[in-house]
Amino acid sequence: MLISNSGNTFDQSMVTPPTGDGRASSKTVTFLDALLAHSIRLRDLYTNARWQTADIQFHHLRLLFDGHYKEQLRLVDVLIDRIRMLGYTGRVLAGVFLQGTQFSCALRGRTSPIRLLRDLLGAHELVLSAACPRENSDSQDDNPSIRDFAVSQVVLTNDLQSRSICEQLIRRDGKTKLLRNG
């Protein structure tokens, strides 16, 4: 399967094939499941943020959130495809997966744009901390995040998105402080 990212096309068949060791692929799938849960949570936050910024005064934010939502949706698909490639097809059915997550509840109510941006930034940080190997954990050879194409896509996309969210937060938070002091 080919995956496109900003004009670059990658052949997913180049991804590390599942090993004969069931423990290694099981560990990888567990790791990918956690990333999938975080990515679904982030996708849902972007859905809420898009709805919250439907007013014309937030048009710029709406466009940003819409683009990030589409990228998160693509990441969810990449992670599901990777789990399926490892032979764990029963784990990625939506109903089965959502029963095991804490993120299946709907988000409600109005939120300020600064709060939305802070929540999104926090969710991106959770994804990045889950995706990046810890220094104190297993050796790098045992860590499934080191070699997996899907994980590198998650890290790259979330890093870029968190930077743009951070820029928006600084811009909006700075305007709010100026209005309070002025």
C-alpha cells in the first residue's frame, strides 16, 4: 500500500515485516494500540475544536483544525493498517477497540479558543511521549518504536502539528494579555 505525505510517496511494504517471534510482534501491537488510542483521542479533540470554531471570527483556526483533523484521521488509518499487517485484525474493529478506551465519550459545551489550543497541545504531548522511547526503558533493540514506519509517521505529524498549535497559542495568548493590560 502506498502512503502519501506532502507530495512524498512511501511504499508501506518497506515497513519491517512481522518477526517469527510472537512476543516481539505482540509487544509492537500493544505499543501501536496505545498510539492508536491517543491518536483517536486527538482526532476527537480536533472534531470538537472544528465544531467550536465554526464562527467566522475563528475562520483561520477552523482551517488549521480541519487540516490537522484530516492528518490525524490518516494517522489512525496508518496505525490500523500496521496492526493488521502484524496479523492482529480482530483488535482493530471500531467497536471492540473503543470499548477498551476511555475516550469514547462525546465532548460537549463551548470552550474558549485558548483552552482548545491548550487541550490540543497537551494531547499532542501525550502522543509524542507515548511514541518516543524512554531512556530508562528496555534497550533500543527491544523498543518497537525505533524501527516502525507507522510510529515515525505519528511522531513527525504530531511534532509538526504541536508546533503550529503552539504558535497559535502564543499568538492568541499574547493578544489576550495585551487586551487585559491595555
